[in-house]
Amino acid sequence: MAADAGLIPVDREVIAIAGTEEGADTAIVVKPSYSRKFRSLKIREIICMPR
């Protein structure tokens, strides 16, 4: 959705951070894609995630 809105580039890797109401607990390096090409999205690295 961010790529579709033009908020992030699709030609460069970005860091995506997620979590719950308790705080962020997951971060990945991802090569984004437009929603119509969702299968071309590539997770390059998992920086951290909960056990």
C-alpha cells in the first residue's frame, strides 16, 4: 500500500517494522513491490523477530 501511494521506492530496499500495542518487535529488510505484483516482493533479511 505504501508503494502504491508513492511513499516508498520500489527500486530500493527498505526496512519494515511491526509489532503490537506493546511496541515494535519485528523488523525486516524488504524489496517492496506494488500490490498488483505482490508476488515479486522479496524479504532480503530478518533483522529481529519474537521467539
